[in-house]
Amino acid sequence: MPAAFDAHQEYVLENSAALLRPMQQSDYDLLLPFALNEPDLWRYSLVQAAGADGLRHYMQLALDARTQGREYPFIVFDKVQKKWAGSTRFYDIQPAQQTLQLGYTWYGKAHQGTGLNKHCKYLLLQAAFEQWGMERVEFRADAENSRSLAAMKSIGCTMEGVLRSNGLRPDGTRRNSAVLSILKEEWTNSVKGMLLEKIGRTVAL
């Protein structure tokens, strides 16, 4: 049975610490300060959003991909700091295979290491597995991005391997991509409970 995901629906994910809503063209002004003041946020990203033009291009690619049903970008609001914090998205969405990838995640430096990422990942994984019926959520990162890899492992991802020279970095060098995943049974049996413990039982379900 295909996953019950519709890229044209307006999915809003929320708990006591985070709110994720679909990215809109008008969000450009909300995200522009990050693009102008923290360009190194995209150091390891295959798609850059640094600078005004970079952000405009980054957002347009994401919004076009949603229209085509391939991706679903969110903008993230930090409810603790009461500020817009960054963005994340589902991509390579394959309802017939009940799989998708979760990535293109970035937060401004003031929101890193605060627990926001775990709250967001909990909401995203819960939606993927429990609301839409996905069987596998995949994650990828530059194999040299130790911070990102540590964050993925801390939310319960299993390392599967490395795709060698499968992407081009902004500086023209080739990148190796680490592949990680969480399966539905892992979510149900262990990952969900572990994440709940980490984010605290105050999460509003």
C-alpha cells in the first residue's frame, strides 16, 4: 500500500518547543538574516543558500520540487526562543515504495545545541512513520561532516555505508556521502521512546 503522503497538503508539525510549517515564498525575509550573516551554515551542503541570491535560488528549488511532489520543505520556529530558526525538508519522496529522505537541515547558530533539532526530528519522524505510513527514512551527510553525523546517530540512525565521490562540493572537490537510516520497526520499538526521553516528557503530543 502506498504511503498516505500528499505534497499538496499543508502539514504543520508542532509540540511545546518547535513548530514546523510548509515553506512559502514569503519566508525569504525571515531566513535572509541567516543567509547574509551565517553563510558557513551551508559549508557541507550540496545546495548553497549563502547570500541574498543564494537563498532565493535555494528556496525556489525547494518550492518547485514540492510542486512536483518530490520534496516538502519546512521552515522551523523555535518556540522557546520565539524566533524563526532555520529549515528542513523531506526529499526523494517515494510513496509507492514507502520511503523518503530527511535532510537539508540547518539552524542558525543561536539554535544549535539547544535541543531544537531533536524536537524537530521527533515531529518529522512521527509524521513519516505514524501519519503517512513510511517504512524507511533515509539520511545523508558529507562523510567529513562529523557534527552532522553525530547528530544523526544521536537520534537513533543506523549507519549503512558511504557512497564514494557521489557529489560535488561548492569548492569543486568531490564529496563522499554517508548513508544512514531509521526503519519503521526501529522507530516503534526503540527510537521513539529514546527520543522522547531525550526531549523530555513535557512534549505536547
